[in-house]
Amino acid sequence: MKVETLDPVGDSIIPGTESEYAKAKATAVIEPRCEVDPSADPAKAVEFDCDGGESFDFDPGDFKPGDLPDASTLFSVHLAD
């Protein structure tokens, strides 16, 4: 990921930097917070066991996108580098 400030640094901080913009970059690491039993049959209801003791069942025959919990429940994101 890369970010850049909307406004320049300005000469009030460091003279000669009126047109300089602060920039940063980092690598985002996405890790799952849930596990599925490897022997689970994907044609049947699948249970996701998540960190913190939460669990969710998803039935492929009766699945609606609104059934999904918030992405922050399913995944952890942190910056590396």
C-alpha cells in the first residue's frame, strides 16, 4: 500500500520544501481469524471456527451475502515493513 499527503509539507516546517509531499509505503499482511475442518463437505453446511470462540455456519444451498459477518471478524490485517 502507498499513501501520500494531500497537501505539501510547506516552508513553515523546513524551508525549501513548499512543493514536497510526504509519502509512505508498507506491505499489508492479511491473516485468517477462522478455520474450517479440512474434512468438511463443501456441499453441506460448513462451520467456521473463529478466534474469540465465535463460530459461523454457512449453508451453500441457502447462502445470502448478508449472512457473512464483518470482514474484521474473518480476517486480521497488520502492516509489515
